Amino acid sequence: MQNNSTVKNQNNISWESVLELVYDSKIDSVGLKERVSSLATRSIKKDSKLQALNMIVSMCDLTTLEGEDTEGKISQMAAKAINPDPSDGEINSVAAVCVYPALVATAKEKVLNSSVKVAAVSSYFPSGQVPMDSKILDTQYAIEAGADEIDIVINRKAFLEGDYRKVFDEIVALKEVCKDVHLKTILEVGDLKTYENIRKASLISLAAGSDFIKTSTGKLSVGSSREACYVMLKAVLDYKRLTGLSAGIKVAGGIRDSKDAIRYLVLINEEMGDEWLSPDLFRFGASSLLDDVLKQIKKLKTGAYQAGYYFPRG
Amino acid sequence: MIEIKKTFKNYVDGKYVRSESGKTFNIEFKNSLYEVPLTSKKDIRDAVTSSKSGFKKWTSVSPYTKTQILYRLSEMIEGNRDSYIDLLVSSGVSKSNAVKDVNNSIEKIIWFAGLADKWEQLAGNLNPVSGDFFNISHQNPIGVVFSLNKDSNSLYTLLSGILPPLTVGCSVISFSETSSILALKFAEDINNSDIPDGTLNIMSGDFNKVSEDISKHVEINLISLHEELDINELKVIEENASESVKRIKYLPQLEGLSSILPYLETKTVWHPKGT
């Protein structure tokens, strides 16, 4: 591990300037909740709703991260990712499929010749409780297997013990392994507990070279929340002011219906502008969200509420 | 003593809710004017989502336990019989008819409670076929049932739309119009009887305002009409429903075993006779 404090990451940000940002992390949680809930009252209807729903489909990372995942399951999911609703030719493909490293090769083969990317969770997702060498191996394996994007977890043990430097260094090291491969860093906001911690972890991850910061693993009962997303987007904006770089945000865990997802889009649009309304900078990690979005699109087009069994499984 | 008037609400997914639209309509009884929820399209959608999961919960309850739960429902009504009689009288029913109505209702529930673990024997069949096969007509609950109740202040009539589908394992959205007070009161006893949340949702409103969404909703499997509709209105509903092959049945008051048959669908199973 690098202990030299002058070491800089790829974005050329020194540890000192990260520290400065991190220690200036006071958040007015009452004001935050007020702002987020006031944005949740926007009513998005008809044409705008359809546009939003189509956008959500193109921003989805279709995910399966279970011990029971098989090649068959991945191939079923990949088919759905490429063509989420075969009965409607206007529906986009989703952004990516997200799998464990062992299944990257299978996933890559199945989405070949489509716009769908393959994301792999690595660094011993979801706990990340292994030595650094293992995390690097895990990540290297996923990249060699063909992953376009890598989702890692921050070292929550180090973070909660106050060893922010270790958190930073680990991400820097993993970004070095990733090179041009997109790096998404999962903060696991449910473990961080406070908004201040979420802001600190966001800034550390961004400064260390993450291309995306992501709310949750989806393995905790506490998943993403719009408040957590708000804190993270503010950090992304501050980071942009500092470096000129636009990092992305991925929200995951517990976003099950279209209404909730649209509220996230409102939040992003109001606070960050439409630059972020693109799969390159904003993603939903969800398995059940997509089904509800497809149902709602069909409802808007036909006027009839739909049943889940009319859509592909995966 | 201060007189406390009750605000009746819809009963959806085990909770008492107002209409999300905030709209209400009035029902006038002898000494009271009630403001009850005017169910909106979104309320219907929520109720169907809840009924869908309610159906899963209710079908996984064993017939034996269904019997006990329905029996408990009759116990709950028995304990509240005076309040039912008062409400019926206040709606304009004579005292003696009100007493009769509640007594008959309790008996009806007990009869259906008994049927819950017996209807499969009575409605299913082993069919004669020429060949070494068993050919079995296996009866299954049809799924989510939307029931438009008859406009009448009678608990017995209300139960005629609810108990048959419930007994065979369907989940029910029970919709009443001008006589909805009784149904909304009945929801309180459903809540106390261990029927899983979402299995029985009770709503009040104007059927015309929501009929399009109901007839088009793919996840409703059967619409049972206990109130006669205008022929043109029925035609539109039937056309909408045909898109999702939804069944629509006009069901006058049926009694006994024949009352459950509309809520069943038959699965035919062929099985070789083994030796």
C-alpha cells in the first residue's frame, strides 16, 4: 500500500486536497429531507411520463447476484436485457447486465453485437472483507473475462474505523487495475448510517478515480434512498467544480416501482441538469424495477394495467 | 357524553384508507349523513396489486385453516351483532328484518366455513375415459375477482358476492355503491378474523367512474356482477375485458354449492393407471 502522501491518482488529486473536502462535510439533514420531499411532489404525466419511462429502461443495469446464478439464468437475463419487451419494438435495450466475475464470460458472449454492456461486481462484493491482493485478483479476473464495467465496494471496515486513507488507496489501486474499464464504487449507504459519512465516502471515492459512485449493494435491507442520492449528487457536483470531471451516479437497492424511479430522475434533472440524464452518467441497479416500468409503458400505450406474466422473465 | 361519529374508509391491503384522490360522496341514513370514499382509478390499481399478493397468501393457506378463519369471521360478527342491527335499522330496514338478516348472515358464513375443505370433493371429478388413464377434473380458484355488489342494505346479500369466491381461495375486491356503509363496516370484522391482508379488499364508489380501468386491468381474472348493468355499458365492459380474456359473469343470488362454481376453473389431468 502506498503511504507516500504526495502520491496522486489518475485524476491528479492529492490526498491533502481530498482531506480538505472531506473535513468540510456538514449536512443540514432537516433541510435535505425537505428539499428531497418537495421534489417528490412533481407530477409527471402522459408524454413526459412515457419519455421518462423509456429513459429509465435505457438506464437500467439488469442485475443478478445470487449464489444460485447459472449460465442458463444469465443467458435468459441477457436476452431480456437486449430486448426487454419483445411485444414492443420501440423499447430500448437496457444499459448493462451486472453479474459476478465467474459469469462475466457467459454474459459477454450473450450480449455480443448489442449495445448492452457487462458489469461485474468485484473486490469480494458484497462485504469486501478480504486482503487487498485478493481484491486485485478478483478485479483482474473480471476484466480479463471481458467486463466493460467494474463495481467494487469501499472498505467499510477501514472507513468506519476512520482510516479514510486506506479506503482511498484501495480504490486508487483498483482503478489502476481497471485502466479504461469503467469503475463504479459502491458506498453501501446503509452501512454508513449518516449523511456526513455518505458525503465523505462519496468524495473519497470520486477523488480516488471512480467513474461512478453507487449507493448500495442491494444485499442490505436498507437500500438506496433519494436523500442518499441527493448527498451523493452534491458531492459529484462539488467534485466537478474542483476538477472539471463529470462522474456518474448509480442508485441500487429497493427501487421497485416506476413512480419512485421517476422521482430520482426529477432529483437529477433539478439539481444536476440534463447532462446527467443519460445512461453514461446515471444508472438504476434493479431487477424488479424494469418489470414495473415495462408494465407502465404498456399501460400508457394501451390504457390497460398489465400483468407481470406478459413480460419476459430474467 | 360526546357523540362520536365514525368515518368509514376503504379497506385495502389490510389498512383503512381514504381515496388517494381525496374525493368522497354522501350516503344518507335516518339520523346520519356519511361521507365515504369515492374510489379512484389509482385506488383500484392499488387494490388489484394488493389482491394479487393476497391471492398468493390465501391459496397457500390450507383448506382446514381457511375453515377456521371463516368460522372466526362469524364469531366476530356475532360479537358485533347489535351494532350491525343498529346500522341496518338506521338505513331503513325494520328491526325484525335486521335481526333476521344478521342471523342468516352468520349462518351463511358458518356454512361456507364448513365448505372450505369439502368443495374440492364436491366440485371435482374423476372422469370416465376409454383407456388405462385416470382423467381428473381438478378445480382451481380463478384468481383475482372483482365483485360489484347488489345495491341493497343487507349483509346477507353482500356476503353472497364475497363468500363463494373467498371459500374456494380467490381474492376479492368487493365494490359497493350506495349501500357501501354496511360493506365498509364489515371490513372491520374481516380485519379481526385472520384473513390475510389483500385477500379481501372493500371499496366504495361509483362503478361507472372506474369500470373502464377495471375491465381493462389484466390482473383481474373475473368480474362478477351482482347488480344489473345497462346493456350498452355491459357491452363496452365485455369488449374491454376480451383483450385480456377476462371473464364476466352476471350472477343473480345463487345458493349452495352452485354459488362457488363460477369462481372455479377446471384443470384436466391425465395420469396413466400404474400396475
